[in-house]
Amino acid sequence: MKNRKIWIGVVLTLLCTLLMGVSVFAADATMKNKKWITGTGGVYEDTDKDGMVDDLKSYGKVYYKIKVPKKGYIIVNTKTYKLPKEDEYYSYLENVLNFDEGQNNYTRVTLLNSSKKEMESFDNYDENGKKDIVFSAAVKKGTYYLAVESEQKYKIRYAFTAVGKLSKKGKWLDSAPTLKKGVTAKNLLFYNELMHAYKINLPQKSKINISVQSKLKGGDFTGSLNVQLYVKKGKKYKGINEKGKLLSDDEASWWEIEGRDKITVTLPKGTYYIKFFSAETSGYYTFRWK
């Protein structure tokens, strides 16, 4: 777990434009739960027949259909590999065209709803040569698609897990339901939800432990699942840091949760609010406090 603290006045903008060439749309292939499907993003060619590989012909975007039988979450896993003749192509760029951009081919996987509208998107465009793409998604019963754009060979699968009854939660801090000490809350955080909020009451100054299990995967910038603490002062909700101290209005602090983790903080007597959110992905989590 990492605790992040930023000044709200500082804005980080990440812009990445990736071009794929001409798109070729293939017929949808239906995936089966936990079964791998292999694919190829394109082929390197010698277009002028001079013995040197000088072009990558893209196969465009390919759609894979997923049928979800009930509410739950999926984990999508993609492994990627070099296309044949990739090294020859980059040798041509460097030695003939004097253009050295490094070998940084990529694959992008996008989760779409039944209307093929984007829900989540992840790629392995990484200077460190990341080969795998893993992300989670909270899903309801229905049809979904995985759209793959690639300059690599790849294999892809999804694993679906059904979940039972979900707990009450607030869509905003002021609608947060009270969660009693020792009770486990279980919820799906969907891609279009800004937050889940819960309220806890401390009858006296206490050292509390918030135990979290997150099944969310795919967060690179702000973490997969993020947790914040608030207290209401007048009409405003004030953030609380890892030391139990109030933050100023131009500060924010949160905990990044991966897998099983625990937040420990000492707080005065009062009513507090626990906020769960994710900036990049969706999925399932549980937590309790004591």
C-alpha cells in the first residue's frame, strides 16, 4: 500500500497518441471463460521486393465477444510476443532510413459494452518493455466485447467470478450509510461510478484498522483501488491524512490498495467517512473496520 499526497493546484497531463494504420474489421469471436485465444496484430512485409522488410501491415481492430451470466467481475489477461521479422524491420529503419525509434511495439485492449461503447482501455506501450496487460472490470449480466489493436502476436483470456449480495453504499459522502464495527462490506465498483462512501462512528478517540481486499487491477497512475478518509466540519468535508490530521482545502491524500492491505490511523471521537474510488479501472472489493 502506498499513501499519495498531492497539491490540487498541480495538474499532471499524460498524452499518448498511438497510430495503427488501416483498420480491418474481423468477425467477432466468442470467448469462453478462462480459455486463451491467440491472435496476430499484423505482418511485416517487403513491399518493394528488394529483400528488406520495410513495412508493417496492420490487421486492424479485432473484437472478441464475452457473455456474462450474472453480476460479478472479470480479470482480463493478455500476453504479447514479437511478430516474425520485427527485428529486420527495425534494422531497416535504423540502417537504411537512419531512423532509430527503438523497438516499442504495443498492444491495446479495450473493454466495450453490448453497444461497443468503450468502458476501459489498457495497453503495454511502455519504455521498459512491458509485455503483459492485466486489468479488472465490474460487470452485470450481459454481452461485452474485448477490442484488440496490436502490432504484436498475443494471446488473451478473461476469468469471470460471480459475486453474491452487495452491501449498501453511498454515491456521495452525504449519502453514506453507516457501517458497524466488524461488519464486512462487499461491493462492485463500476467504471462509471465516481465513488463508494461509508460512514463510521467513533464514540471515543480510537486507533482503527481498516482491512481491505481489492480485486481491482490495472491502475498505473493512481493505483487500482484508492481509499480516502473525511470528516465533516460545518458544511464541508475535510480530508484526513495517514497521521489522522486534517488537510487544508488545497490538499488531498489517499491510500493505494493492491490485494490485501490495512490502513491504521488514530482518530478523535466523531463521525468519519470512508471513500473508495478508482481513476482507471473497476472491479470487486471488500473491507471492514475495527
